Amino acid sequence: MREGMVMSVVCRPALKEDVEALYELIQGYAAQGIMLPRSREALTRNIDTFIVALDGERLIGCGSLCRLGSDLVEIRSLGIADGYKGQGVGSKLVDALIAEAKLQGIPKVMALTYEAAFFQKNGFRIVDKEIFPEKVWTDCVNCPKQECCDEIAVVRIIEPAEKNEEISFAQM
Ligand SMILES: CC(C)(COP(=O)(O)OP(=O)(O)OC[C@H]1O[C@@H](n2cnc3c(N)ncnc32)[C@H](O)[C@@H]1OP(=O)(O)O)[C@@H](O)C(=O)NCCC(=O)NCCS
């Protein structure tokens, strides 16, 4: 465990009761242009794709897994509340999301992010966006930056090593 990490933080699957706090957290980042907004309806509909981090009763972080195909999921809506960053909570959520992907038997986990260094610390590699299938971009129709996307694609393979060759990495 990292020095200074909030000891009491736990991660668990999100519940319908978490929707309002999830909405507030995501909306805060959406307003800054670093996350796509999610409506309360969309959050309610997709609540089972979210994992939340809690400090006691307080929701202090979230992340979701969006299935993009039989072997690929995307981490979306990963955010930590102000005051809790840099204490290992983001990594804990990524660990929980990776564990969930593993449980579902999905070998590739990707993200589009402005925080590539954080993902690299968590075992991801920077790759060319173009290696992912077109369906990855379904969410991009809702993004104001779709014509000038400046996010970085990262991926982590969670299958046994011998299968790692199946993806063609184009290191940036
Ligand atoms: C990016 C974010 C999720 C990271 O969560 P966090 O809880 O602050 O990160 P952690 O404390 O788990 O950091 C893990 C490691 O990554 C490093 N790290 C975290 N953010 C970093 C950054 N912006 N740049 C470089 N390194 C970073 C930490 O220093 C730490 O390194 P260490 O293992 O050597 O100590 C969080 O800062 C956040 O919510 N940002 C705003 C929303 C956002 O951009 N989300 C990403 C969308 S894909």
C-alpha cells in the first residue's frame, strides 16, 4: 500500500442509490471537459458497469467498464473526488475494474485518457488509437472534441503472456 493512502477506502459494485453521487462526480469533470457527461438515466441504466470507491458513506471515486467486443473493454468515467487524489484510490479502482474484466474473461482493457502516466503506472501501454475497432468510437459521437480528439489510447493485456502477441502494438 502506498504511503499516505486512505486506509478506509473500499471499492464495490455501484448500486442504484449511488446514482446521484455518481452524477455529481462525473458532472464536475464533464464541466471541465475532461470526461464525457452521463445523464442520471444513463447512469441508472448502466449502473451495473460501475465500480465505486467509498470513504465510509462518502462516494469518492468511480469507474466503469464498457464492453466493446468479445475480447475488449474500455475503462470509462474514471474519476476521484478532489481531496482524495494521489492517495492510491484511482489505482485501487483500476485494480477492481481489471479484476472484473478478468472475471468476465475479457483479455484486453483499454482507455482513452489525458492521464496516460497514471495508466502507465498501472500496467497499461500507450498504443495507436487506430488499432481498436470502429465500435470503440461509438461514444465519440457525444464528444465535443470528436473531430480533434487529443486523448491518448492505453491498453493492458490481462491474458497469459503467450496471447500478448495477438494485438499489434504501435508504440507512440
Ligand atoms: C487520474 C486519476 C483517476 C488518478 O487517480 P489518483 O487516485 O489520483 O491516482 P493514484 O494515487 O492511484 O496514483 C497512482 C500512481 O499514478 C501517479 N499519477 C496519478 N496521477 C498522475 C498524473 N496526472 N500524472 C502522472 N502520474 C500520475 C501517482 O503519482 C501514482 O504513482 P506512484 O505509484 O509512483 O505513487 C485522478 O487524478 C482523477 O480523477 N483525475 C481527473 C479525472 C480524470 O482525468 N480521469 C481519467 C479519465 S480516463
